Amino acid sequence: MCGIVGYVGHRNALDVVMGGLRRLEYRGYDSGGVALPDPSTGRIAWAKKAGKLANLDGVLAETTMPETTTGIGHTRWATHGAPNDRNAHPHLSEDGRLAVVHNGIIENFAVLRAELEAAGHELLSETDTEVVVHLLSDELQRTPALDDAVRAVCQRLEGAFTLVFTDARQPDVVVGARRNSPLVVGRGDGENFLGSDVSAFIEFTREAVELGQDQVVAITRDSMTVTDFDGAPAETTSYHVDWDVSAAEKGGYDWFMLKEIDEQPQAVAETLLGRYGRSGRLQLDEMRLSDDELRDVDKIIIIACGTASYAGLVAKYAIEHWTRIPCEVELASEFRYRDPIIDRSTLVVAISQSGETMDTLMAIRYARQQRARVLSICNTNGSTIPRESDAVIYTHAGPEVAVASTKGFLSQIVACYLLGLYLAQVRGVKYGDEIDAIMAALEKLPAGIQRMLDEGEQVRKLAAELVDTRSVLFLGRHVGYPVALEGALKLKELAYLHAEGFAAGELKHGPIALIEDGIPVFVVVPPKARDQLQEKIVSNIQEIRARGALTIVLAEDGDDDVVPYADHLIRLPKVPTLLQPLVATVPLQIFACELAGLLGHDVDQPRNLAKSVTVE
Ligand code: AGP
């Protein structure tokens, strides 16, 4: 998730663009850059620098930039290519005439890059973005108008993208294009803006225009033209923004956490994007372990902390079922002190959203000393844990600002699924059509998650009913057990409540003593396909209800066995058993977030917690 700004108007473009980038920095801070079309030279004047925008400010302080009234800018959240100066946006054409900034993933960039290099183009970065400006440079030889050329280029691109272009030979126009990635227009008086969201231009105008799928927009200081990729005029939606600047950075949400919960369908979709080619084979971009090394693995140990460790627990069920490789899950803070049995054939999988958690980092250092191979699953490109791993699978959830992990958690689970299927593919224990079927089910999950979001009001009302509760229990079986643990953790860290997750089968071994009249108990019921488990957990619900518990049951559509014992019933879409955590977790996130808000807590920064725990 990157930040993009475009401007054409009467003000100093560099000031406008940099101001917009500062308000978009929460969307990505791996690098920043600006491009200004300089008509006096017919070339782009540009500056870019890795790190936060303060680093770019330093470069600009030492660079003479032209006074222009047109410009574009970018703050990067790295997906392809490490967060360094070379990979920072903007990317320029070889003749220095054109610049592009991009948010998203060009799924077919490798094919396009090979084609361009075979035609003699020299690409300087590791990014997927750079291929676009080279394609545009070629297209402009045939199609002189910038917007026409952009439309032709967009028809060759696959994946998710917001692209914004400037041309030093057409400095009075900025052109943008979008597919599956946000772009909004700000309409001013004698000036127009493009932004990833309205915070890019809200200090200048509150009149916005939302762009639709597969649309190209051309702005000048006095005009806006919107078409589809074929050039036909397109419908747009104009609206007035009534947020303040701070709310705008949260996209109008009260909390980043609410925004990030709502971003989960996109986070899951983008983590899947580009990893399952037309060939029906998985391709993991930074899988630097060879097939032979992966075939040599005889044990997997997943290490992580907190929510990430629960993603690992979900992964254990899937990886063992799909690959038949023994898979353990360990808390990173315990792992290296218990003298674990690991060797060259052990694959240690470190899961970390931030990539900086010290417990996890120290654990992988220990594992590598013991000659284990280490693969990390991380959301932060270029952070320490992936840098010290043999291979990495990046989640593409975008920056997760709220301390409580939500989209990071779901995308970690998806990345673990991809690892399990990749291992099964390499080791030949799953046929292509079996992998096809699972990937097809996974690709439907964003819609299932969106349904849980759309039906969230029921959960928010429940939170209001339970605002005075002092203890909540969570039960689950199979992959529902880690979901129960995660639901309890969310409530602990957000509402500061006693909350515990249990394997439902453990109730009778002690925890059932906690059941008393009115205690709320969430129960995550496995899909009916797991009929043995389903019967047992229905019995568990009866046991706790008979003792006075308030039962809040999460069960798939059509599972009516639970209805007589559910004081509250939250319906889940029918999904394969192993994938159910991706939908079952969402109501628990909403519940915890809503209850914390009702209690007046700081939802984004709960007391005593930090987003990345960089101490042991
Ligand atoms: C999750 O809501 C918590 N913020 C915490 O448990 C977190 O998951 C844990 O500290 C691990 O962080 P990491 O994924 O960045 O390594």
C-alpha cells in the first residue's frame, strides 16, 4: 500500500506534492520521491531517497528543483524489490522524459521485463513498476497523446495497480490509471489533484471524484477527463469530503484498526496475487531455497509471538495435512531455551508482521547456528528477520499501523497456506488439480471476509450488550482452537479484559469450573464436514449452557444443530475446514475493537503495548 500524489495547477508543485506525501506517509515509508516535468529541458527533474520522507527532504535541500506547477510523488511500501534508493519511485524512461509512480502489483511484470530487455531496454531497478514507464516510452512513439498512450499500456498489464504519469513534453497534464487499487481526484479552482486517498489534497479542496475499475483520468489545471481503458467516456462519482485531516489519514475511520479490519479482503487478495500462475503452478517470488533443499526437509518448526504464533497454529493443521511433514509451533521466547532438536533438515518458519520482533529474531539466529534452514513470513519488506532468513514469503497487507494485528494475521495465515501448498507441489504429494481446487477456494475468501464485514453490525450490538462484562471465554476445536486463542488475545490487548481461549475438548479437564451464570462464551464451530468434531463441540455448547453460560456461537450457514443452544448465532460462509479461520476471526476482531471503543480505550495504541516488540 503506497502513497501517491499528482498535481496540476497554479501553486508550486513541489510544495503541494511533498505536503500530500507527508499526509500519506502512513501508507508506506520505505522510500519517497518526486518528479517534476521541466519544460525548459524537456526532461523530468526528480529526487528520491530510501527511508522516511525526512530523508527525501534532506536530498531536496541539496538539489535545485525547477519551479513548476505540475508534479507527482510517491511514498513506498515495498512489495517487489528491497526498500533502497534504486527501487524508490518515481521510475523514469531511459530518455528522462517520462516518470511513473505506482501502488499495487504488476502480476505479469517478469514477462514484460524480458520482452523489454530483449528489445534493448535497460532497466535499473528490481521493481515491477519500472516496466510500465518503458512500455509507455515505446507507446508514445506511436501514440503522441499521453492519455491515449497510457490506455494502450494499461491493456497489457495484469494485477492490481494505481499508476500516475507525467511527461516533460506534455507538462500541462498528469494522467492516472487504476485497477483494484485506489485513486481519487481532487477538484480545485484552477488546479486539480490525484491521490491514493483524499488526505493527499484535503487542505486545498474537499471536492473529490472517486474513480472506478479500469479507468484512466487526465487532469489539467482546468479539466478532468475520465475514460475506460478503451477510451470510452466513463461514469464517475463526485462527493464532498467532510473529514478533518487527521480523520482523512484514517480514511474517515475513527481508528486505524477499524480501517485495517476493513482492508482484510484486499490484504488477502494481494497476498495471493501473482503467486499462482496460469501454468497452474505456485511461484513464490523470494523462495531462495531450492526444490532439493525443500525436498530434504523432514521437520518444520514454526516460531513466532502473540498473534503471529496463532497464525502458525492454524498453519500447522494445513501444512501437516497437505505435506505430511511433521510441523511444530513454538513461542519464539521459549524456543531457544529448551534445547530443541534441530538440524540441517529442519525448516524453521518465522512469522512476523514487523520483521523486527526481538524474540523471533534471536530464535532464528539460534536456529541458523544449529544449521537449520530459515524461511520467514513477513509484512515488512527489508526488515531484519527476512534479511537474516534463507527465504521469505512477503505478505502484501500494506502497513499495519494499529498495535493489534488484524490484516497482518489473516495475510500471515494465507502466506502459510501458500508455503504448505508450495511444499506439497515441490514434494509431489499434491497433484496440480488438488492445488488448483484449494487455490480456487482461497481466491474466493476475500468475498467471504467481506460478508463478515458487511454483517458486522450484529457483533457491534453484542459488544454494547456485554460492555460491562469482566470475563469472556473462547472455545474452538481443530483450526477453530487458534481462532479462539486469537479472539481472547484481541480482547485482552484492546479491552483489558480477562479473556481465555481453550480447546473445547479441554473444558472437562478443568476450565469448565470457570463457567458461571451469564459468562459470555464464544464458540467457533467447525464446518459440518468435520462431523465428528461438530457433534462434540455441540455437546460442549450444551454443557456450558446448562451451567448458565451465555453462548455466542459462530457456525457455518445451514448448520442448524447448534441453533437450540446458541443465545447468539453468528453465521459464517461455508468454506473448506482448513480455511475457516479467515472468516471466523473477523467477528472476534470486530467485537474486541467495538468493546474497546465503548470502554473509551485508545484502540490503536492500547496501554503497555508497542507495535513491534524490539526487546526480549
Ligand atoms: C497482536 O495483536 C499483538 N500486537 C502481538 O501479539 C504481535 O502479534 C506480536 O508481538 C508479534 O509481532 P510481529 O508479528 O511483528 O512479530
